[in-house]
Amino acid sequence: MKDIEKIPKNERFEEFEKQKLQLQKNVTAQNSFRFFSSSDCLAGKTILYRRRDFYKVSLLEGEYIVHYGDESLKISGVSLSFFSPLIPYTIEEIREEENAGYFIFTDIYYDTFFKQSIKNFPLFNQKDKPIFLLNQEQKGIVKKMFAKIEQQNFSDYTLKDDLIRNYLNELMHYANSLRSASERSYKFSAKERLCTIFNELLDRQFPVDISHPQQLRTASDFADALHVHVNYLNRVLKELTGKSTRSLLYERFVKESIILLKHTNWSISEIAYSLGFKDSSHFNHFFRNQTNDTPSFYRNEL
């Protein structure tokens, strides 16, 4: 088996579209979700082994080698696969019989609708590979789910994204009831453990409680909690995720801000307080710098 080149830089959602895929002409612009068929792929393009900032779900039939994390798994038959931004992966084709398509989406596409992080869904618990071999009956069920998602993706229905997210959740729950193709045994390096603990520490702060505002907010705060120098934490996170500690914190606080604006009736001041900001003006300034909109404008637009 040939070596797979590891690239530390993250591939972003829009980069995947631009560099790896040839979009169909009738695809309309969407934010954070895109469905592709096999005809959308550029011939002869090898997708390198790298982390991406989006989730990917694919339904394939044939023979493939899936390089996932630090392991490689040979798949023969019909497979349903879920790939997370946390684990680098690539799919090496040996013999393709059928490609029912695949779709990619960002975590915020899911999280802001279901009020919880997709990372907490059992499929992505990092204990098992979320790759499933399907029999003919299971293949039929999954293909119908994919067809519903594809149909809505190209429809003009105003609330199609709500339907897509519900179909996606149905598909994830169905897959969670299946047995994975194999158990995974992932050995973390010291740097990966630090990154994992950082993410767990960050996740542990959410969802927020209005009566208990956030305590850890800066890169230095997290470095102190992890007993490492802030420069080392920045270097490790940059190497493994392609992003600085500050960028990761800002992204997460923006996402939580959006969830609270969308799913609660808390005032802007209450949201600011719950997220650890000194006052609403600091929160407004932060939110506008990150999104180009004020919190109140964003809430009114929902």
C-alpha cells in the first residue's frame, strides 16, 4: 500500500468545492451544505490525506481503501461512511461499481438547528470508525434517505434546509443502530492528546447556564488549565488544526452566540454575561468583528 501524504493545513469547505469538484450548473448557492453526485468529481484528481473543516457522508459500492486517522481499512461491498473534521481521511478507489453521491456540511449547519454539538453524537465518539457495510435491505433504506436529501438540495422550497437537517439526523440515527465495519484503535500522540483535552475543556463549558457565566475565555486561561505555556499550546493547535488557539475560541464563541440568539429569549445583555463578556458593548463589538453583523440584527433576521 502506498504512503499517504499528510498535510497539516485544514481544507476549508469552499476550498473543497473550488479545487476538488466541478459543480453542476444548476446548483444554487447554499451556505454550509452541498450535495454532490459522482459526476461532480474532477477526473484524475486524488484527494490527499488531510483534515477538513466540514463533515462528509458518502454512500459507495465497490472496493476501496479508506485511510482514516492512523489506520487503513479495506472495504468491499456497499458502504455508508461518516467523516469528521477531527480525523484526517481519504478514500482510495480500487473498483467502483456505484456512487450514490455524498454531501458535505459544517458543524454549525447542524448545531444551530438541533441545539447541540454534532461532535457529541455517538457516531463521532472516536471509539469506532463510523464506516458501515450494508446489506441489500440496508442499502435500499439508505439510498432512499440520500434521494430525499438530494431532492431537497435542488428544490426551491424555502425551508428545504430544515428538511435536509431532519433527513440527515434520521440517517445518522439509522447508522448509529448498525455495526461499524471494524473497531478502531487510535493511538494518540502527546500533541494529539493535548489537542483533545483542549477541545474537551472547551466543550465542557457548553451549553451555557445564565446563572453561571463562562470563566475560561483567553488562550492563556486555557494554557494555564492545561499546565502548558500558551506559545506551546498555540503551536500544537496550529500544527494539528491549522488554526490558532484564539481562532478556535472565537469560532466556538460565535457558534454558541448564534445558538443562544436563535434558540433562547435571553436579552443581548444576558447572552453577553453568560458567555463571560464584561458587558453587552464588548459582546456586540466581538460579534460584529467576527460576523459583520450585530447580535440584534442577526436575531431580527432569523
